[in-house]
Amino acid sequence: MKIYQDELNFRTAGEVDILDITQDVQNIVTKSGIKTGIALVFCVGSTCAISTVEYEPGLKKDIPEALERLFPKHNYYHHEETWHDGNGHSHVRASFLKPDLTVPIQDGKLVLGTWQQIIFLELDVRKRARRVIVHVQGN
């Protein structure tokens, strides 16, 4: 079994920036030379998330609106008592969405549906420099 690890580094535009990182992850899988296995995609940070979605303009609007309905920005969050940084909702959102995703690899390609892309979600209230680890394992 082979193991290969690489990372993506980028800057986000701020709260609820949604980035399609599918091709970047596929490039790492290709570079790994692994034909059958898994790719673990993990965002480093407590106010970001990794998921899949049909990356299209409607959903890029729907996701932030749904997050606001579920975890309103202007509710009171006890996190503010500690840091006073205005991102309590960001931490709660991230804890429900998850920092990672595992995708199967078959014939050297990520196994994704036709309309399924891997996305990075910025949940913090400000622009951030972000790091995503891609760990590839298999044969």
C-alpha cells in the first residue's frame, strides 16, 4: 500500500466563500500515482468545512441562506464571551458541516457523481489564508 500526502494553500474572500477544489484534489491524486484507494480531504482550522455539492450559482446562494436559517449570525453565542471576535456562529456551523471528506479512487480518478464536486466552505467572518491536506492511500 502506498501513501501520498500533499496540500492546497489559498486565500478566501471571507464568510461563506465556496470554492470548487475538485480539480486540485484530482491533480494530487494523479501526482500520487495511486490507481485504487481513497483520498482524504481535510481543512485545517475550526471555522471551515469540506463537502460535496453540485457547484452551480443557485446552490452557491442556497448554502449561505440555509446556514443563516440554521445558525443565524446575529444569535447570541457563548464563544463571544471568550474571544469577542464575532465568529461564534462560524464555529458552530463548522462543527455541524465537518472538516473532512473521504472519496474513493478508481482507475486513478476520484469517484464522484456527474454533478458532484468537492467544495471548501469558508465559514469565518473574515478573509483567511487556508490550508487543505489531501492524504491519498491505496495501490
